[in-house]
Amino acid sequence: MQSTINNFENKIALITGGSRGIGKQVSIKLATLGATTIINYNTNKNEALLTQTSIIEKGGKAEIFKADMSNIKEIESLYNYIQKTYKQLDILVNSAGICQIIDYSNISEDDWDKMMEVNLKGTFFSCQKALEIMTPQKSGKIINVASTAGQMGGFIVGVNYAVSKAGVICLTKSLSKPAIKNGIHINCVAPGLIDTDMVDAFPTQLVANMKNNIPINRLGTSSEVADSIVFLASEQSSYFVGATLYINGGTYLG
């Protein structure tokens, strides 16, 4: 029998970037625990459909919704749909994001702007629109996905990526205090090197070198990060406000 503290029955959960990597695992785990999951995607509809099918085949509830999280009008469309269809939103996981390996000297204005639009602007406006629904409820959980790069700096990934994720951590702290006054918990996870399709695109030797610098001597998994996000979405995290959970195998200790 599932513990009632981790029972998400009657909860509505939105997972941005929910068709791939960490977002996919979060979507599946929350649905398995009873939540109705809204899987946001932008370009890869097939992956979103596969994630939805996997959930439904296991007896869960899920639907997909296309929205570019760097586009404010599409973000508004997504949240208007949730408000109209469900009239509530209990959990938001902001996992949509992009990454780039690039030397600072080669970052163009377009590179910089695109990174900030998706990773930081999109996360802020997603939070803003979620809070419009959650504030009258006097309840809700928002979990933002940052990165160890936002804590240590971008030694491998681009400076633009590291700065955008540092911004997500600061955003989480900035929004958490006013939100908690209305019973809404906003927290953050900062994964290190995780075995996802994003990391699969990195050069093999680069990943091997990075792995050697991880004290636990392996990459993390999407499932491990998703477990931490599910914890923050549950009642077990009732005293967490503006916190950042380090999920990095010892790479960064705070």
C-alpha cells in the first residue's frame, strides 16, 4: 500500500520538458503515485506521446501539451488551458532547458539570448503563471531544475548555461518567501552530470574526464534526480522553502 504522504491522487502536475530525460522520469513517477500529469514538450511530439503511452499503460493519467517555454504567449496558452480544464494546479516542475558546450569567446548574442530565454525567462514566467493559479488555492509545490554549473561556474558547459542556471537558483530563493505566505513551496534541485540524452551529445572523452572528477565515480541517473523532485513535491518536504538540493555525487558540497 502506498504511503498517504506520497499519494498524489487528485493532484494535477505540470512537467515542462516532460517528455525527455529528467522530466520524463518525473512525469512517470508522479503519475505512478496517482497524479494527473501534463507533459509539456516543444519539438519532440513522438517522445511526449511515448511517455504518455507508458503512463497510461501502467494505469496512470497523462496528457501532452505543446508549448515553447521561451515564448510568453505559448506559456500563457498552456496555463490558460490548465485553468480552464482542471481549475487547479498542485505541482509544477520546471525541467525544460537547453545546454551548450562553447568557449566564452565564441558565445554570440543569439547564443546568450536563447539560453536565457529558455532556461531563465521561461522558468520565471512559468512560475508566475503557476502562482496565479496556486495563490487562490493557498497551496502548491514548485520545483525548479537548476544545475551544479550554476553553483560552480561553467568549466565545461558554456558560461551562458552556467549563468542561466545560477539565475534559476536565485529565482527560486526570490520567489519562495512571498509564495510561502500563501502556502506555496518553491524549491530547486541542482543536478551534476546526469546520464541523459543531453549528456549523450557531449564528446565521449569529455564525459569520461568529467566522470573521473566525480567522487562517487559515476554519472547520476534521471531516476535519482526524479526521486528528489518527487520528494520536494510531497508532504515530506513541508519545511523546505527556497532550498536547493545538491544531486551531484559529491562534485559540489556547498
